[in-house]
Amino acid sequence: MNEEIVNAVLGFRQSRNWEQFHNPKDIAISLSIEASELLENFQWKTSEEALEGKIESIAEELADVLIYAIYLADALDLKIEDVIRNKLAQNERKYPIEKAFGRKDKYTEL
């Protein structure tokens, strides 16, 4: 993730002295809540219906999810780039192209 964006997010929080409220448990809860708010945009609709006229709301909720993910990584002293690279490497092993290409099956069923 772009370091400038991460620093802007953390700087926003720091300038308001909100770090004192941001322990890993509460950040994880907030992340889940924001993800649920993102899902509300899609509830009881097809993907097409959800996107119709709702892209601004979806973008706002997605931003909240990403911001809380940055807060959680910071609270746990994790580098986002490292976490993502490690997970991609793990997924490469679980889902090799020759088995997973064009398939939606879980890795245990490939």
C-alpha cells in the first residue's frame, strides 16, 4: 500500500488523539462493522442493482474498511505490504495455476 496514504490515515488519527481508543480488539470489531455496512449496499439486490446509483456509498464504506485495516496493521506493528505478500505466497501454494485456473473450488477440493 502506498506509504503516503498510510501516513495520511495515521496522521489523521494522530492529530485527533484517537490512538488511545484504538486497541487491536476494538479496531477488529470496527473493521467488521464497517465491512457489514459495505455489505448493506448489496443486500437483497443483484450486483447490478447494488451498483446502480450506489457506487459513492460503496466507495465510502470500502474506504472505512481499508482505513480500519491500516489502523489494525499499525496497532499490531505489521507492514501491510509484507502481510499481503506473505498471504499471496501462501495462496500461490494453495491454488497453483495448473489446478485452480478458471475454477472456484476451495484449495482442499482442487
